[in-house]
Amino acid sequence: MLSAKCPGQDRRNWKPEDIFEHQCPHCQTAVEFWKTDARVKCPQCGEQIMNPRFNLGCALWCAYADQCVGDISRIFTERPEALRDRLELEVRRYFIGESERFKFTLEAATIASRLLELEKEGDPIVVIAAVLLHDSGYADCKEAQKEEAERRFCIRQKSVELAGKIMKGLKMPRPVQDKVKKLIASNGETAEADVNTALFLDIIKLADAKLAAARGDLPPREKEKLLKNLRRESSRRLAGSIL
């Protein structure tokens, strides 16, 4: 019986550039990466450094990935934060000069990762991608429209466009792209009461509330109202630990 082996992961087919060095952003030490490394621990400062060239797209969704690339496939299936890191790297460029807005996106992504550890019914790929990409059009639209409703609509439409571009570049499967774009376009405002929609809405509300609490701007009454309006029990449990 032949064993499946992706040519891209067979080291006999590797090129010299598939093993390279990248400067640690924390201490500037040169860190060696193999192209199959998702992260590497810096030997100097001990920080975990993300591989800037890492892109094993098929391992994220292929049913045979474990046969093909072994343990590396579990990075995606068991640790959705690997997908989060890749998307964060791609979307960061659209928030240049928008540090506060990007801070919200990162907070929401952190909450999404924690919530998905509690919530087993959601689709981590769809939810994390939607959270990271849902505001990517903000910079292009914040000054383009004077009315708030028009601005929000512009952000959604532009974010859908940019999300499609980013996900296509990462070779994410079309069904996943479609679900993510649909969720961003509706911003959760849909009659379809599926788990991903509920999680997406709860994550955005929790991120808003956590940042408000950090500013001292979340009175008890507002917190109580938030807890009542969260759609998933897992979201309410998480809210109790972060607010």
C-alpha cells in the first residue's frame, strides 16, 4: 500500500530557501526556521516567534493531512490559534495608523480563542476568521461616509472584499470563505440562528465590554444587561471570568 506524501513536505524536494533565518522581533536574534515550523522558540529571549512564511493551507482542512504531514496537521485542528496567527499577520497591514481599532480586533480574537475552548459546537475556522477580518475595511471607510449608518455599511462591504482577498491568498476552501464573508456582511444580523452567528455576536459584545471595563466604563447595570443578552451559555461563563 502506498503512503500518501505531499511533495511540498517531502524534504527531498525542499529548496535552500525552505530553511531560513528570521530576526526575533523581541531581541533581534537570528532565529532559524524550517518551512514546516509554525512557531519557534527564540534561543536568546525564549519568546515564541511565528514563522512569517508559514502556509500549510491544505493541512487546515484536508481529511488526509495527518497521513501527509504528520503532527503538523494537528497545529490547525487542535490549535486554531495557528490560523489566528496567520490571519492576524495578513490583516495587520489594513490597520496601519489605527492602533486602537486594531487593539479591539486583537481583544476580540483572544476572546474568540478562549470561548471556542468552552464551546464545542462552533466552527473555529469560520468564527476566528470572521472576528479577525470583520473590521478590516475600517480605515478605508471611516472618513468616506458622514452618516454613521452609511459608515457601518461601507465597513462591512469593504471588509467582505478584503476578507475574500486575504482568504483566497491563504488558499482557504471556498465553503469556508463563503461562510466567513456571509457572517461579516450581515454582522450577525440574520434570522439564521446558527451557532457561529451567535458566537460571533457574543464575541464582539464581550470585546466591547472588556475594553469598557478596563476604562472603568462598565457600570453594574450594563454588565447585567450584557449577561442577559449573550446568546450562548458558554459566553456567559466566559464573561464571568473576564469582566
